[in-house]
Amino acid sequence: MWAVFLVLFLPLFALPLLVVLGASFATHWSGVLPSGFTTAHYQAATRGEALRALTTSLVTAVTASLLALTAGTWAALAAAALRKRHRKVMDALFVLPVAVPSVVVGLAILVAFSQPPFLLNGTRWIVITAHAVLVTAFAHQSVSAALARLDPAYEQAAASLGASPAHVLWRVKLPLLLPSLTAAAGLCFALSMGELSATMMLYPPDWTPLPVLVHAATDRGALFTGSAVAVVLMAATLLVLLAVSRVRTRASYR
Amino acid sequence: MATSAAGGIRFDAVTVAYDGNVVLDALDLTVAPGEVMALLGPSGSGKTTALRAVAGFVRPASGRVHLGDRDVTDLPPHRRGIGMVVQQYALFPHMRVEDNVAFGLKARKADRSEIRARVAEALEMTGMAAYARRHPRELSGGQQQRVAIARALAIRPAVLLLDEPLSALDARLRSGMLAELARLHRELPEVSILYVTHDQLEALTLADRIAVMDRARLQACGTPQELYRAPANAFTASFVGSANLLPVTVGGTGGVTLGGTRLAVGTAGAAPGARATLCVRPHLIGLGDGPNRLSGTVAEIQWRGATHRLYVDVAGHRVMADLRELRTPPALGDTVTLHFAPEDAVLLPAEAAGEATGAAGRPAGPAGDRTGPAGDPAETAGTPAGPADKPTDPAGTPTGPSGKATDPAGTPADPSDEPAEAVGHGC
């Protein structure tokens, strides 16, 4: 059982990541293993343009995730009050950005927001908007799944005790949904950090997210520099996810 | 906020339907201030729906719900000012016990000092003061139940709704909590309690009056003693306590005949020649010679510690008899003679064919099997059943302290119901 897992896991998932990690410390790679150990790529990947791109990515991902979480949660809460058929329509609408290729979503947003009064093209907001649209589906899906599992007895007990619907939402429902909300936030953040295809069509020169930089570096043949930037991207994402998961365990143990 | 000064609940022809499926049919019922009313019935009988209509979680298709002197039919749940305890407790898992209990007061924006005092009082009353800082998951089922009751009582509701509050507890805890609930009600005599249960023992122990529900309808309503000693129909007889229900024909000169056997029982109001159902409680049947003899063969014997239950086939009908433990019980297949006193039998209107089997199929279940070796609830009540006062007369159906005049015409007619059957009357 373990052997099967390793045979599948190593070549498919672990090896490529290890290769990137190896390459990020190398100057040559002509044999089986990389050679010419150096940390020079990391010096380049953690300052100047790369550092700005990292900040850009983090800001974009955090903002887009918060937007997506708000919109997705709101929609899921609203949909819960709808009739079953209407709820299905709403669910389908929210899955649309996932079903449509992200290149198409990028193009659609480019076309839609290039004209006044919705002129976002050329600003950071077009990137953030695109990311929010792309990840809202995941936020919506995980929150509505959690809502469906939430025992209506809590809400009813709160209402019978005299709590208005708003009070019930803030004091009972959202706290009970917190574990799912943080899980959704982590997922949205990770997806946004890695988004490239829609971003490529939209990013203005002063708002270059990290994946674009990785792509640019490898495109011009600087594989080792690109690897170092990719490792930084990976590490930053993992660190944030780790922090989010700590919040989540605290929330579910409360 | 919405705490009503006057207590009491009044259902005024309340009908609830889901997708055209009637789950509560024109319920007329009044719970007086300070009264404990049990809604007793099998699952799907509409009893929980009735409670949810009071709480505001279902909207009646027609009819009105009154709390005290307010018509609350159109009010959302949070404006009704009721306390409610449900089967799964529904304590907020993310709050400590004290915050759970304070929830209703905070929602009403009560003063801090008042909240503290009332939370302490409610926890004291339910014996949970020592657990104020715990989280619900750190409590046992019985403790969670107490907290749920404390939470409902903290808002000082005029009406307390209890939805199968003990069914998640094990048997020993359940009887303890029953005594606890009875004590709480003595301490809060002005609170009306609507208690939904499928357990006749809980209803008999706790309730001032019992409303028996079946198939979306109110079947009977009265004090536990009235329902037990003079049930209005076969369903009530079989669901409140266990009962032998024997199809008989009313004789010409008083008395009835079962198969070919003449039995002397009161037949007040019944026309000679009419079909009727004779109800005799198993513990009121004796072994050996006496008045109203029934002979048959023993089909089954169950030893229950203090009693023996005999199942005797009499003229094609199975008769249950609960006898004080016999030194030499009869063997299977023996022919035995049973008897019962004329005043211990109640004559009920005959059921429509479909219903008779349905109701008669049920009796042994709830009563016979759930009660322990001590036997039937009648023994809890202690007194032998007295002479039935005009059981077949609908006017004899008990009305409670604030009983509303019945209006049989106001309830939709169900073709399967015999007109004589006192079903669907208000209470």
C-alpha cells in the first residue's frame, strides 16, 4: 500500500518540487544532479523587483480572498433562504468561473472593465477583481456546504430566546461557521497566489504578481533564477496557510 | 422585550400543511396559565408541529395561535417571548455555559447586573452553578439538558415549550429529570408548559392534562386520570396505558356480548344491537371465577418480576391480563378463566374497520413493553379505575380548567371517522 503510494507520489508530486528546489541553488545542471552551489539566485529573488512582486502577490491574494469570502458567504447565506430550485440556479452561477477556463475569465474581465464607467484596466484593481471572481466559487461552495450541515436547531434556539436574525447571524451562525470560513480563506489565498493565466492578460506594469515574474524568468531562459523565485512563492504561500490553519484549529476547539 | 405578562397558549383551529399534506388538522387546544399540558402521540401525529407553530417555526395555513392575550400567529419567533428546549439541546458549542444561559438576556439588551443575577439564578435552579465556566462539550447529556432548561428559563418566559426533552437521556437519568422538571414547575407555578412526548409515562407523571394526538388530529384531551380511566376512544385507550380492546355488540337489556359470551358492563347511551369496543385494562383482569367470566387458552406467559402477563385467546381475541406474580403459573395451552368487575370496563364507540386494526395493533407496544416490572402506569397512579362515567357520551369527554367549548362542525369531516367517535373536538 505504502509502496504504491510512494511510486505514485514521488515522481508525480515530490520530484518536480525537489528539482525546482535543487535548481534554485545551482549554477549548472548538465549531469544527473545540479552542480555549482550558490545562493546568488535567492539574493536576487528576495530584493528589488522580486520583493515588490512578492508584496504585490500577497496584497492581491489577501484582498481577493477577503472579497471572495465576503461575497461567497453572503451569497451562501442568502441562497439558504431560497427555494430549492432557485438555490440550484444560484449555485450554478457561482460555479461558472471555475467551469470557464481562467484565460476566458481574464479576457472577459479585460473587455468588461476597459471602458468607462468601469475603467479598471491599467490599475491593480483589475488583477484583484479577476482573482476575486476566480476564487469566489470556492469560498461559496465550502461555506454553503458548511451551512447545509449546520443544525437548524441552533438558529431556532437562538430565535426562540429572542435574538433577531442579525444577532443570530453574528453571535451564532458565523461563529459556528468559522472553521469552514478559515478553510475557505486558505484555499482562496493559495489559489490566488498561484494564479497566472488570467493575470497575464491583465496585470499593469506597476502591479506584477510573483507568478508572472517566474514565468518571465523562465521565458527568457533564466531557469535557476526562476526556480528561486518559485521557491519563494511556495514558501510564502505555505507560511500563510500554516498561520490560517492554526487559527482554524483554535476556532474549532473553542 | 416580548415577555408577555399573561401566560397560557391557545390554538384556534390551527392547521399546518406542507405541500398540501396536512400535518396538523384544525387543532383547538387551550393551555391555561401555569398548566402543564402534554402533547402525547406517536411520531408523525402532529404534536411537534403544534409546538413549532407556537414557537413560530412553522406558519399555520389557517387558524390563529395566541400566547396569553396576544395573537402571535404573524410574529417571528424572536418576538414571541417563549422558552424552548429541544431534544438535542442545541446548546451553542462555542459559548461557555454561562454565556449560553445569558444569550437570551443579551439578545434583549438586558443590564449587565441583571444578566449576571438571572444567569446565576437560572443555573442555581437547575443545579448547574458549578459548571458555569465549562463548555457544552465538557458536559454529560443530563447536564447539557439542565443547561438548556436554564437557558430557556433565564428569559423568564410565560410559556415553556419542551420538545421530547428527555428522549436523548438513558432511562435512569430520564426518571431523575422527570422529578426535576416537576420540581421546577412547582417553583415556577405561573409558567405554562407545553410538553411534547411520545412516552406515556412522562405525560402521566408530569402533565396536568394530556392531549392525545394521532394522524394530525387531536384524539382526546383531559387529565391523566380521566384519559386513563375513561378514554374517549380506542386510540386513547391503547396509547395511554395498555388496554384490551374487544369488539362487542350491545345487548338489548344492558350488557354486551363478546362472541357468544354475555358480559355485564355499563352501556349508558349505547343503542341495543350497536357494535362497540370494550376496553379493559390488563391489570384489572383477574384469574379464576368471578363476574364477567372469559374462558380461553393460554397463548403466552411473560414473567415480569412483580407480575405475570398472560396472553389468553378468548373466542378468537387475545386478552392480556397482568396478574400479581403467580406461585403456579398456568402452562401454555391450558384453559383458564379470567374475570373483571363490571365497573372496570369502559365501553368505547366502535372503530371503523381500518382504524380498529391499526389502533388495536399498537397497544401492547408502548404500554406493555416500556414500563418496567412494576407494571402499568395505573399502579403508579395507585387507585383502581372507578366506574366509568358515561364513557360513550361525547359530553362526558373531559374538558380542562379552561376548556373551550367543542365545535365538531368546525373540523373538516374525515370519511373514515364514525360520527360517534369523539375525535377532532377542541379542548
